[in-house]
Amino acid sequence: MEFTVRLAMFVLRFILKLLQPIYWFVNYHRQKELPAIKNPLLLLSAKEIAKKIRNREISSEAVVEAYIERIKAVNPQINAVIENRFNEAMKEARACDKKFEAGEINVHTLERDQPLYGVPFSVKEACSLKGYSYTGCTLVRKDEKSFEDGEAVKLMKLAGAIPLCVTNTPEMCAGFDSSNLIYGTTNNPYDTRRIAAGSSGGEGALGGAGAIPIGIGSDIAGSIRVPCLFNGIFGHKASADVVPVKGHYPMSPSEVFQKYLAIGPMARHSEDLLLAMKILSKNFKEKLQLEKSVDINNLKIFYMEKFPNSPGEIPVSRDIRNSIKKAVQFLKKHVSSVECPKIDELKDIYEISIAMFFCVEDVPRILLNPDDPKKEKNPFIELGKAIFGLSQHTKNTILMSVFTETRGLMLQSKLSYYREREIKIQTKFENLLGTNGILIIPSYPTAALLRNQAFLNFSGACYSILFNILGFPATQVPMGLNEQGLPIGFQIIANKNQDRLCLAVAQELEKEFGGWIPPNSS
């Protein structure tokens, strides 16, 4: 345990306690409620939509039009979409329908070759959609457009899906609050006074609002899982190196950084995660074996309601812990064994996360200097400027840069020690999970935070960061709403390349507990 690291955690929590009355006062006003979902097309999964289009029960044009109308209805409240291609998408949807009429489509091979034919999807700004916003949501790159599709977007298009819009992120994807100085702040659809998280916050809010059936996000420290938790939808962080990350911005030449970074699907229905993963990882069919069925009865279930007690930690809320208990009680009836393992090395999880994550060589520059692209602005100077509203960068991004610059307050001499601890944890989890084990664990300690609280609660990200470091797959599962009407849930972990186990258990839990609940569904 490092004194400076724990002291910083205590200070952040102390500041948060001091500011609670201010947060209460600022957010006392009534939240903006989203309109209820009335069009039944908006309740279907992407897989169901595709099947109905293939069977000529509905048209792609009708589906795309329904989602355009929903986005127009909710985006003023949540600010998730930063650029749309509504006109182009409608033209592409009509073209899909006309191919049926002209007999150009072989319906028998369509499900195999283009399983998302005619289905709309959204794209996180960082994932690169040709011709559309590619700024990193930083003022220095304002008006920048992508010259080509990212690899994940290409794969979705090849599968027949139609890109509908580009969604908001934090500046340079640096944080859990999707707020920036170009496009503003994305709000949570369940309570617009709260954040949608990040960095895939626009994707999360749009999905939670019922305004897109499926979207593409990216995750390097929980950036798919935490937005999915806060916005009540499913999401999957794939095993390392199975979904191409080419086209993502920001990016680093570091192999370690690229191993931690994962691009994956976010959806309201768990079956869409499996369908999308088959598309996104099609070059790794043998490695992942996603077509192979999973016998739930043969699985071993491990669970942790929280990491071992550790000074300065953010407590896991009672509702998150209860959601884990409910899932475990249900699965006990169906699986071969259930166990709560003890891994003592997890007491050092904060130091391990810092040593492995914030000390990566060649991390992307996030305080871009327009006068010298090879250099980064001084974060300490920018922090002083930000106090007086003179910086071109958000406070969260500046603070993240300070944290990176100081290596998370970690002494260089201690890095090797904590890296050795990480190797021990990796070995223990690999031996524990094997080829038929899954771990249920929080993805973040609480439900959606109020605005401006994200950085003060940053240490809660260690629950997600760990599995980016290990390269393990993780599926976020919604488990209903808490007493405040906010989504709760957890992540399911499996050993590397055992993604199908996470996805299968997610589908079982959705059948039992219902999965996504629309905002204002009462």
C-alpha cells in the first residue's frame, strides 16, 4: 500500500463530502423527463428487427424512420447525438427495401452474410465514421472529420447495418463524464441531473433512452461497462486483441495500450451482444467459438460483492451488492458450484491499477498543443488557467493529465513490485476461471453520479480497469432500478477468449430479471 496514493484517495473523498450540500442545492431542480416509448418497433432487439426485415414483415425504412423520430424526441434532454446522417440513412434504408422488391436479395443467405441488414446503429465519435465528426471532442480539433471508417464500423456496415449518428464522449475519452467544450454534456435518460458516464456516454444514454437498438463503443477503463451500468443497458468488452481497434482516436503505438483498449457492442438486449460479437470478431472464429452453445449447468460461478477492504476505497452501494446476491441466488439453482473466492492481492488493486495503467509508455497526448503537435500543453499551467475559465480544455481532462504526468503519485521504484502483484492476480484468476468459470463483480461501486462528481469518484474505476489490464472479457448486465429510479447491475467476467460464457449468462439473467427497463416506463 502506498501512502501518497491512499492519501490522494482520502482527499478526493473528503472534498466530495464537503461539496455534497452544493451538489444537493445545484441539482434540487426537477429533472427533465423523457417522452414515453409508443412505437413498438423501438422495443425490438436488433436481431428481431433484422429477422422481420428479412421476412418482409417490416421495412428498413420504417425502422430507421422510427429511430430518427425517437432521437429527435429525446436528444434535447440527453444531448447524446452530436452529428446525424438521417437523410443518408433513410436513402440507404429505402435502397435495402428496393433490393427485396427487385429480387436482388437472396433471403436464404442474408442471415448468414448480412445478419444486420437494414438495421440502424450508432457510433461513438472515437470509433471513426467516414465523413463525420472525429474531433476527440477537444476544441483543438474542432470541425475535424474522419477520412475513413474505423475497422469496427466497416464490419458493421458489411453486416448490413446502417449508421445513423455519431455520439458524444468526454474530451479525448479522458474520464467518466461525457462532457466537453464542443458538444456539451450528455445527460442520463433516467435522471437528467446525473451523468451518462463515459467515455462511451453518448452511446449509453442513447441506448438507455430507447433511441438506438445497438451501438459501437470502446473501453479502456470501463468505458463501455460504466455507461451501460449508468444507463441500464447491456455492453460487452471483448477479450484483448479479438476486435480490431484501427481507426480509434485517441490511439497510441504502444502494444500495451492497444491490448487494454477494446471496441465492443452496447445494446438494450443481450442477444444483440452475441450477434454483434460474431460480426466484430469474425477473424477470430476459432479462438472465440461463439457459435458453440454453452451449458449453464456445467458452469462454475464465482462472485465478489466488493474487493477486499482497503483504505480509502469507495464503498459498493447496497443496491449494487443486492443485485449480485439476487443473481447468485438464481444461478445457484442451475450451475455446478458457487463460490466467493478470496484473493488477498486485490487489497492493492488501486496501486496495481496505477502501476499498470497510468505508467504505460506512449500514452496518447490529451492536452493537444496546436502550436506544436509533437508536444503536450503543461497540465499544471492549464489547471491554473481552468480555474479562471481560460483553458481550452475541460477540468476533468486536465486533472487526468496531471494524474498521468505524476504517474498517479506512484514512486518509480515501486512499479516493478506492483507489476509482479498483477502477474500473481492474473495467474490466480486464470486458474480459478479455467474454461468453465465466470466471475460476477461490480463494474462500478454506485449507480449514476450527479454532475461534476466523476473525477472525485475516479478510484471506483478500478473494478473495471483490472479486467482491461488482464485482457479478460466482461459483459455488463442491467438488474433493474434502485429506489431512486436509477439503473443498477454488475459485470460478468470470464477467462480470456471465453467471451461466450459471459454472453450466455447475461442472456439467462435477462430472461429471469428482465434486463433493460425503459425510462418513465411506469
